[in-house]
Amino acid sequence: MSGSTVTLNNLMIETHLSEIAEDNGRFIQLGSGAVWERWSCDADHGSGPCHEPLLTQGQAATLVGQPVVFCLDSPAMAPIKVTVLGAEFGFQLSELYHLSDVVAEFRKAQD
């Protein structure tokens, strides 16, 4: 019995996921930065499902106007750790932030 191997085409997968995100995502803008939201929170934080947009570290940095490598000082809700598939580096651990935390960070930077 011979085994078969499956080869993943990372670029094809990322392109398809991007197309799905563009079809289903929402356009979010703060200040002069704008991003596509790809995920939303389904967790219950005490008042039913949240449904708030979730943003990657890079997206949050773009909206807040900070370098890509940054973290929110004191988010109201804990970031969600996820594994993201990227074309250049493959699978990487990342964090998703609630939009309300990113907006709070943006407002703090404006003061």
C-alpha cells in the first residue's frame, strides 16, 4: 500500500483566504489608516456573543499609526492567540485584538 503526499501551495491558499476576506470582511478606518477586517469575535464576554471585529497586530498597528511590532498597553479584553498562514514565513503565532481596544489605543495616541 503506497501513501500519497499532499503539497500545500501557500500562495494559492493565502490568495483564496484574502478573496474570502474581501468578500466577507468589513472596511475599518481610523485616522489616515484603513484595513479589511477578516475575523469577528464569537465569544460571550458576559452579555451574549460579542461579534466585534478582530484585528491582527499588523492591522492594529496600521490603524493606530505605530510600527508593526507593538502591543496594546492595557486592552480591556485579552488578545486572542491564533496561528496565521503567511506566504513568506508559513505558519506563525499572532494575536487578534478587539476593535474597541484598538480604538481606545488610537484615542490615547491622539491626546
